Amino acid sequence: QVQLVESGGGLVQAGGSLRLSCAASGRIFRINYMAWYRQAPGKQRELVAVITSGDITNYADSVKGRFTISRDNARNTVYLQMNSLKSEDTAVYYCNVKTPGPGLYWGQGTQVTVSS
């Protein structure tokens, strides 16, 4: 089993920055990719950013140029640096980790609220 612990959410003014962290622990032999999703009230969960084991990254169009995903392989930790935050970024952000085979894990979610 793999456990994910997220941190770094909070309340910030529009134009501000936040950094989310997600640490994975447990029986981890390999991680295929690590990602961040978000879900705003009344909306479906959407992919924000993903980083593969080869450090290939991909972003939702809405966050390109503002958000940066990175990972620390030694600590099995993924980060999401969020700059120039907008009110529409307000959501619960979820960490997502894929391991070989059927392993797909979710964090508990962390609230990000951007005030305009």
C-alpha cells in the first residue's frame, strides 16, 4: 500500500503564490508518474499537471506558464508551484500517484482558495 500526504494549501489573494507538496510512503518500488488534479465546486475533477519518471511534464492549458510541477525522487515527493493565482484556481487539489500494475493512489485533498 501507498500513502499520500499533501500539504501547502490555503487562502491567498489573486496574483499570489502557493506551493503544494505531496509525499508518498509505503511499499514503493517504482513510480510511473505523479500528478495533481483539482476539483472545484460543482465541477468534475480535472488534471492540472503530471510528471513522469523521466521528468516529462504536461499541463492543463489553463495553468501553463503559471504552474510548475517537479519531483524529488529520493523523497518520493511531488510539488506544485502555483504563481499568478486566479480566482478560478480555487478548488480542492489532489495528489495522484501511479505505480506499476494496478497501483493508483490519491491523496486526501488540500483546499486552495484564491480571493479576488
